[in-house]
Amino acid sequence: MLPHKQIELRLQAAVRTVLPESDVSVVLVRPCPDTKFGDYQSNALMSLAKTRKLNPRQLATNVLAKLDVSEWCEKVEIAGAGFLNFRLLPAALAGALQAAARGEHLFFDKAAQPRTIVVDFSSPNVAKPMHVGHIRSTGIGDALQRVLRLLGHLVITDNHIGDWGTQFGKLLLGWKQILDRPALERDAVAELERLYKVINAECDANPARLEEAKRELVKLQAGDEENLHIWREMVKLSQIQFDTIYGRLGVKFDHALGESFYNPWLGEIVADLLKRGIARESEGAVGVFSDGSLPPREDPFLVNRDGEWVADPALVRKSDGGFNYMTTDLATVDYRLKTWSPHEIVYVVDDRQSPHFRKLFLTFARWQPDAAKGVKLVHVGFGKILGDDGKPFKTRSGDTVKLGDLLDEAEERAFKIVSEKSSDLPEAQRREIARVVGLGAVKYADLLPNRQSDYVFSWDKMLALNGNTAPYLQYAYARIRSIFRKAEGTSNIQHPTSNIQLAATEELALAKHLLNFGLTLEAVAEEYRPNFLCNFLYELAGRFTSFYENCPVLKADATTRASRLELCNLTARVLRQGLETLGLETVEQM
Ligand code: ARG
């Protein structure tokens, strides 16, 4: 067990002795925000004191009297209004690193109580090309599911593909009347997109055409064999395109239960909502309206129009009898709960859908209050990708940027850079480095900002070898590996060593940072924020650089050399594990 965890358990025991009735699960030990004051800190005593009207410093003193952490820490200090500051003993630090060197851990513990978590991410729509925006849900979702799995949770990933809906009326009409077979064979999704655009424009101009498209949709929904056959073909062709992109991105799903999967249940669900008085008819459609339980400002079933609050229902059935995105999502929550009994369902979807998810979660809670109590439903939202002009990122001609093209360009640009820097490497190797670096750069640039902020897409910034970028971190990894290649060339290294000694300031700083890997992963999991891990790795690479500049490794005497090599090795392992958890690959040489 890691030192901070041991300290935390001792602290919780001490609190329990002083305040036997208290809930000690809130007593946590976290990295000290300012290392001047210590390595770890606990601020829990202040809130415990407050709710009990005790003097916080007095409580801290009483707890300290019962706390023995001398195996790991110097004398514990009470600071400010009642913080406890802990400073690790170098021996405890070295001990934790030695355990890692022996393979006992890599600075994180598996969750004591694993949770079952469904992660709904990526979820593109059939018959449309995946575009640059899909990198967001796909990358953030994949990083989160990797972090959760690493921490020992039972994760179920599900790609909620948009494979059902009104667009298929137009697509079917287009397929039957204007399909260009050779074009379909060349680039299926582009041809499907063309069909949709042409028919859609015709429908806008001509109501009779729209009626025709609707008839195709009704036939599909009624199970018409021919239409079902064409629809399956369209889904299959799109899936091939999705799979190509997922293959390149290294993203896999446990399930890809598209919207169509839930079709059989939609009618019953609407009937049930009506029967329970949760939904009602309005202008021929069926919707769920505000129940007045929230103040208007917080009520997603209301919108403010010209200073007045008016109804903004969650529609579950259209006036033509078709069902809505909401209906499918209600069926999906129900199915997931019945099938996997998750503790949590996480939706990694664009922030623009936040009203949808607020309505969904509230409607589900009204529909199945008991089931809703047992599950945490979370919308993990994110902002937009912008171009230099501050507007949504587009190609020069103003089209949406296709994800496949973007990934090609990333590899191409990385290849140029790699070829300039390492012209001596054979081309195949340069291509492989460019693939890893190019794709890594795009993914990392998307994970690094706070997910809710919009960010400006910049090739130069994401591919820079300096700064908080994928190439910088991948290079840091490759550089450490090169130390080992050199070491093997010189003399016998004692490796692995269990004798780690930490003396220099930079060694201590690096070691302490390694110890925070697990806490960082836990913070990512708790707030669904992969950027915490990005920043941790960036700082790790920085601390490694200071260490390497100030502490000779290969030229040091045998004992120091072995100890420092192990520090290099642990840094490389954490860098690699961290990057892999973000969905980035590494190479041994760059
Ligand atoms: N296909 C949807 C879209 O492109 C995203 C689906 C997200 N997942 C969900 N369960 N609603 O907007």
C-alpha cells in the first residue's frame, strides 16, 4: 500500500478514536498544494470540527495525540485553521519506489470497492462521415474507460450508434432512385452522404417529395423486407468506415448497440409513461413536462422566452407516431440497468446535448424512481474545436473536416518533422514513429484542455517538441529508453535494483511526483477529467529533465548508478502507462 494511503488509514483510525460517531470516509490525505508546507495534507478536520461546533485546531491537536505515522513521516504539523501537513521520510519514499521496482505496484492501488460503470461514447451516426468533432467523444471516452479499468473497475463500453431515425426515409428514397453504384463501391459513406443531401434539398423544395420519403420511412418502421435490407446494407457500410477509424485510433467497444436495437420497446415505454401520468399528449405529440419540483431556472423542461417561462417538454412520440431520441435513450437506460446492473452510466457527449441529458435523467427518475436511486447517471460534456478564426473548425472551403483526412494529415505532418530530425532512420521506421506521434498529437491536444472549454485546433502547437504536447512526452520516454541502450553498451548494470537511495533534491522531487500517479488517476476517475493525467505526465517529464540534468546517471559510481537507473526506469514505466491510459502509443526511439 502506498504511503499516503497508510497515513490516511491511520488518520481515519485516530479520528474514529476522538470522534467515535463520525463518518471517517471523508478524511482524506491528498498532495499538499504547496510543497513548502509538506508532501501531503488533510483538510478534513476543519469540516468535522465545524459541523460539531468544535475548535478546529483543538480537534487537530486531539487527533494528533492519537496519531502515529512515524514510520512514514516526519513530525506532523498543524497549520492554518486546522490543516494537517505530512512530510514523507526519505526512507519511506525509497521504500515505495523499491516496492515498485520489485513489481509490487506502479504507484496506484486498485479500487477497494470496484464499481460497474457503463461508458457510452463516440456514438456516430450511420450514413455520415465521422468528422473532427468525433475525436472529442471518442478520445475522452476512451481515456476515461482506460483509467477506470486500470483502477480495477468493471467497465462496459457501449457505442450508441445513430442507426435509426427520420433520415432513413430520405436515404432509402435516394438509394432506390439515384444511387451511383460505382461511387458507392469507391467510398460508401461519401455516396450515402450525397444521397441524403440531394434528397434533403428536394424535400425542402417539394412537399410531395417529402411525402415520398416519409412513406419509405413508414415502410421501414413497419418491417418492409426490401427497406430493411437496404437499411442493413447502409449500416454495414458505415460500420466498415467506423471500424477503420477505430482501428487507427486503437479504440474498442464491448458493445455497439445502436439506436435501432431499442426499437421493440419504444411503444410500450410511451404507453407506460402515459399510464403513469408522467407523459401527456400535446398537439398530437407525447411529451414529458415540468413537474414543478425545480425552480424555473434549474428546470430543463422550461425555457425562458421573452421573459416568460414556457414549456420545453421532452418529446417521446411525434405527431406522426414516430419516436424520439429521448424515447430511445429512456429504453437504453432501462436496458443497461436490467442487463448489467451498473453503479454508474457515463455519457461522453457534446455539451450542446446537456439539456437532453438533464431531461433524460429527470424523466428516468420519475419513471423508475427506485432503479434511479441505485445508479449515478452522468453527462460528461465537452466544448467545441475551433479554427484560427474562433469559429468551429472547418476546411478551407468551409466543409466539416473528416476525421479520416485529419488523421492522414497528422501522420503526414509528423512524417515531415521526423524525417528532418532523424533522417538517418530507415523510412519504414520513420513512418511508424510518425504514425504514433501524429495520432498521439491529435489525441493529446484534445485531452489537454479542460474538457468543457472550446479550444483552437493548431497543428504547430500540437506537434511541437517543446511544451505540453504528445511529441514532448513521447520523446521524454524515448530518451529514457536511450539511456538504457547506452547503459547496456557500457558495462554490467545491476537491474532491477532494490537499493534505491534518494539524496539530491531533484531525485526526491521526481520520486515524490511518481508517488502521486495513483492519486491523479483517482482524480481523473472522480471528475471524469483526463487533463489531470496530461498535466501529471507533463510535470513528470519536467521533473525528470531536472533530475537528469543535475544528477549524473551513467557516470555515477556503481551503487548510485544502479539506483538512478531504477529511477529512470520507473519514470519511463509511469510515462508509458500514463500515455497508454490516455490512448497514446510510445516508441523506443524517435
Ligand atoms: N448519435 C448521437 C449524436 O451524434 C450521440 C449519442 C450519444 N449517446 C446517447 N446515449 N445519447 O448526436
